[in-house]
Amino acid sequence: MENAFGQPQSIIVLGGSSDIARAIVKKLCAARAQSVVLAGRNQTLLDEAAAEARDYGATTTHTVRFEATEPLDAARAVSACFEALGEPVDLVIVAVGLLGRQLEYEDDPTMAATMATVNYAWPVAALSELRRRLVAQGHGRILVLSSVAAIRVRRVSYLYSGAKAGLDRLCDGLADSLAGTGVTLQIVRPGFVRSKMTAGEPEIPFSTGVNEVADNVLRGLASESRVIWSPPILRVVFFVLRHLPAPIWRRVANR
């Protein structure tokens, strides 16, 4: 259960090798999270993330393997995480994502489908099982890593952004469905984040690092905000950008 200060003590991370997720977990462990389950595809990176969690204060860590290209396996992966934890779950972080290479993938049906599966279909299947389990538990929080790219899709990343847009909108409805259940859902919308996923990509205005995102997430977890923006100024920026006429948007967004 969360401690007297509302801080989660038991955490599951789907996409546990994500740089952003690792930064969040380290800060949560430093704030007294005790039990952590890290799930993903790369065992080496999961082991590194588990060691970091222990270094920052976790007393128990577990890892679970899954492939985000297999959405029909999502329920099994979620179940394995709950079983590994062996106690009520305070917080589940959904950090599964694949940025990919738009210009290479857009004419490749297989890779386009992979992008949609990893960024949308697998998280949706996992969220369905998470909803069932947490509602039955009677409490818990879900934190879903979306992106500001979901707010208005850019030509240069429409496979990634389009899938994130679908996930973002679905999570908004899912959060409404949880009203009165004791379970809540928050959506994280980072801007460009310097991480291994964006290595080699040109930075854009309001770029941040993973630790800055983690700081914003911890502040957001202490609030009742449905959406956590990182950096917070992007809430205002995208309020303007989402209403730009299409010809102007294309010139601004595709530079």
C-alpha cells in the first residue's frame, strides 16, 4: 500500500528498460518504493534497471520477459508481473514504445504493423488486463507514457505519432471508466527527450532529459492531474499548435 505520504511502495513497469521509466523508478525508490517488477524484452537491460532500483532503495526486484510485438501475450505478461510482486500493486507504469524510422518504415507493411502493435495494440491489451486486476484489487494507479506527438500528428513521424494518438485518446476514456473504482490513470506527455530512443535525432525547442521528465512525473503523481506535461510549458505550446491551420502546421512541424 502507498505510505502515509501517498508514495507508491510497490511498482510494476511494463517497458522496464525505457530510459524514462528507469529515471522515474530510481526517483520513486529514493522516495521509499520497496518492491519493483520490471518487464520487457531485453534481459540485460532489465537486470541493469533492477540493480539501479536496488541501489536507490528498493528491497525486492523481479524481472519478467515479454515481446511487445505479441499483443495476445499481454495478459500473460501482466499476470506474471502481479504474481512476481506477490502483494497489492500501488502503481503500474506503461512505458512500452518504439520510435522507429519513419522514412524507412512507411512503405513497409510489416514494419508499419509492428509500429502500430508496439505503440498501440500491445499497450491496449495490457491495459485491459490491468484494469480488470486493479479494479478487483480496489485501488492502484496507472501511469501511461504517451507523447506530445499524440496531440497533432506530424508527417515526419506519423507511424509513431498516430499510434500514440490512439493510445492517448483511449487512455482518456479508460481513465473516465475508472471513476469510483479506487483506481486512477494519468497520462504523461513528454516532448523531445534525450534518451537512447532518440539518439541521433535533431533536438527541437523545449527538449529535456530523462531526469527532468522524472521530476515532472513525481510532481504529477502528487497531484490529481489527468495529464502530466513535460516540460509543463508544452501544455500551452500545444494548445496553440493544435489549432494552427493545416498549411501553417505542415511548415512548422516538418522542419
